[in-house]
Amino acid sequence: SHGLFPRTGIMSAAAPTEAEVEELNKRIRELESVNVRLVERLRLERGTSERVILNMLGEGGGSSAANSPRSSLGETLGADAEIPEDVQSDWKALSVIVLGATGDLAKKKTFPALLALSTAGLLQTKTRIVGYGRSQWSQEQFVEMLEKALRPCPEKADFIARCTYQSGKYDSVEDMEQLTVLLKTTEANACPSSPEFGVCANRLYYFAIPPFAYAGAARAIHHGGLSRTGWNRMVVEKPFGRDSDSYLQLQQALAAEFSESQIYRIDHYLGKEIAQSLMTLRFSNLVFEPLWNRSHVACVRISFKEDIGTMGRGGYFDEYGIVRDVMQNHLLQLLALVAMEPPITSSAEDVRNRKVEVLRSITPLKLSDLVIGQYQANPALGQVGYLDDRTVPEGSITPTYAMAVMYVNNARWAGVPFVLVAGKALDEKLVDIRVQFKPISGGLYDGKKLDRNELVMRVQPDEAILLRCMTKSPGLSNEPVGVELDLTYKNKFQAQAEKGLPDAYERLILDALNGDSSLFVRDDELAAAWRIFTPALCALEEEKVQPEGYTFGSAGPDKAAEMLERVGYSDEANQQHKPGYRKMDSVVGHEGRE
């Protein structure tokens, strides 16, 4: 009974009578007639206003200025001017500029996502893609890189034909002005000019560059790379600083050049399918809301596990560590989706307001609520330790594993531990969210072992929603047995799974193009997130805390298991949730035998 899904048919209502329908149709026709007259009037007024402004600025005399190819309200009034949507729909061109076009992120994520959107028909035909980088590459070298980086598909050649490369410095206004010359050419070739507004050009800048280059690039774009006849948006990648102070400096540098509505801070975990499903699962199913609180939930555990080490790329990782690289952003965002109150609507600001409320309710992390570890060699598996990686500084104490216990101090969650786990070189590759409920009370099953109910949302691999519950063993026995109600996406949604679920970057780039910031991180969200982690991170570095060693391929440091036991999480059920554990339809035969 809330307004999150106002048009989805989830809530029922009495059907209107025929008389009410006819009255509604009559009012709609009247409004349409009024709208047509208003649009025509606005078009006339807009043309008159443009001519007056141009004459005042000395851009030509009489009506000739309005008929000039460069005549445009956006061009005249500056970067923040918006061309009306009815004009944009007919005359708009779209440019996607990928800064850092020759880097790993662009090759592995950005360009493949753009190809997927193009293949699905979600990039308009007037879209042009420009790679921008410091490397002095020719167009032929750029095309060769795309040929190698992109998967084979029938649309690949057409997509690459829409891509152009330009070299330049990220912080150079002059180089950015040269980029603008190229953009204006490609935009003019992509679509015809409106006689009233010229080419309506929208631009999306994707920052696939290191964070230290953000400020200079933002300044150069603002002064030399903006479209004057459409919108301008910036997609920026993590990490957003190392602590509260460095984030504040970065935010101030970006805010000096662009408004908050123009900045899209990407956290690709928010674009993953299960993260997308969290709100729908919680707020469109009445069964969960009465249980989603401290009266029924014993513990929430959110895990990110990798079964590989740094693999020769320890230089970047050592600068940030597992807490900054994964926990402060990806896992904390998932925590906010699990813990937030129902938003008033599904609009971007309402959703992000609720997430900020959760983050502001979390007490800053203390060392006593944190376990850190660093993986060591496992000769049996032929795996070296973190310090054996030649790219890692000698004697580094950067953690490759961390477990943090947090508490959301509000009426819903007071006293419930939220356990965040992130680690490399562990015994499995898994990202999941586990909401573990309190044990059954009473003597009905006195003396019999009952597993706790647990809702498991597996983010990757193999997206799934699982509910751990108890049932009677089939046959003549009355023994309770634990089972899983299994919603594995590739089994339930076979048609979509065969086509392949969209990658998180595809969804997020599409949202940025559509101006939907729901899945992007707002400035105050990041400030609240760094407030939680900065004290513990500073203490780790100031006190030079040594991480506990754990063997490559193990479950992690021993102290982590002790902390889980201390907060009351039942890890036995966790072990049973691993692949191979029995599902509901596999419990057959008498006496509970399988």
C-alpha cells in the first residue's frame, strides 16, 4: 500500500464506469486541443525572443541572424540552456566521448557495453562515439584495438564505423577545443540542422581515466568541450577518493565545473540484476515487510569473494586495498538497499534520500569491529602469496581480506549486525546477500535441530534468490529437514538467460543517456559512506596494523570466523548453501533418504 509501483498493475482498483470513461476522454481531447495551440504559440514566441537576443548581442542585424546556421538559443545563452524536447526529438545528435579510450576499462567494459546497446537498438542512429586519449594513435590503430576488444557479432562493423579517435591531453582546454571541432563535424554529419536551432547536440563524457585526472579533465571540458545546443553529462568511475578529505577535494573540483544533475557517479554493482531486484522483492511482496526488522532478523551478511589473487596487478590494488576497492562502495550500496525504508516514489531522488538516511544512521567503524587479512602462498595449489607478487611493494601491509560489523541505529534495525565480507584468494567466487532470521522459539521441536530461515540473494555467479526453510522429510518419518526454495534466473527465465542478461555497464550507460540517475551515487551518499570508513582506515595506517595471514584458497582468517560467531551468525547454514546442497525437489524417498 505505497506509491512505488503506481503504473505496474500490482495494486487493484474498481473499474471506471462507461460514463466516467467518456468524461475522461472528453477532457483529454480538450487538453490536447489546448496543448496544440500552446505549442504553436510558444514556437512563435521562441523565434521572436531569439532574434531579440541576437540583435542585443550584436550577432547580426534584423531577421538574418535568426536564419543564420549558427543561430541557437543554446549557443547564445551558454552551456546550461536547454533546447525544447520537441525540437530535440527531430534534430538531436548524440555524442558519447570515452576519455581514456585506450585503457583497460574502456576496452573491457565501456566499448563492449556501447556495442551491446547498439546491437539491441538502444542507441539512436544519430549516435557517434569518439575515443579520446593521450596515446598518439591513428584511426587505423583505434579500429584495430576495437576489432580485438569487441565480441564478434553481425552489427560489429557498423558500430566500429560510428567510432572515431582523437588524441589529446585530458587537462588541456586547447586539445578539448580541437575535440569540439571534431564533435561538431560528426554531429552535423549525423543529423540535419534545424532551421531555428541548428544541430541539437547532446554529449555524454565517460571518464575511463584515473581519478587524479578528473579535476583537470572536468575543467577542460567545461571551458572547451561542452555542447551549447543540448545537454552535457559526465559519467565518472570509482574510486572517489581515499577518505573523507580526499573525496571532498575531488567533489569540490567537479562541482566547480558541473552541477550535481550533470554528474553520474557509477557503481556498477547497482546495475547488477539482483541489486535491481532488491527493491521489487522487498516492496512488492507483502510477505517480507512484516519480517524485515530487528524483531525477526538475527543478522545480515553481504559477501564479495574472489578465488583469484592480484595476478600481477598488485600495484593499483596495493594503493587502495580491499576496503576502499570493494567494501566502501559496492557492499555498502547493497547494504543501503537492504536496510532502507520504503521510498515515497521510485524517483531517483526519493530512492537516494532513503539510502542516505541509512548511511547516516550507521556508526563510524572501529578497529574492534574489523578483521583484516592478507593471503599467503599455497604450494599445493601452485599459488603464490600476495607479497610474492612482483608488483606489490616489499613488506606491504595492505589487506586483501576484510570483515566489518556495522549497526544501523534506527527503529527498524537497532541491534542487528550487518556483516560485510570482502576478500581475494578465497575458496570460492561468490557475491551474495544473506538475511538470516532468528531461530524458532517454543518446545514443539524440542531436542531437534532446526536450521534458521535464511533469504539468500546471489548476485553472481548465476543470479538467484533462495529461501532456506524447513519441511517434513518425505515418507513415514516426521523428522524436519532443511531445503531451499530456489529461484535461479537461468532456470526460471530461460528465454532471457539464453539471450544473456544485460551487463551492469549496459544498464547504467543507458540510464545515463536517458537522464535517469536512480542507480548512480549522489554526492551526499559518498560523504556519508566515507564518514563511516575514514576513522578505521586512518587508524589502520597510523597504527600500522598487521593483517592476519590466511592460505590461498581457504575461507579467510581464523579471526573472521570468530567474529561471525560473536555476532550470532549461523555459518552452518552458509556452508549448506554452497553448490550441491539439496534443493526442494531432490528430497525423496522414505525416512528422509535421498
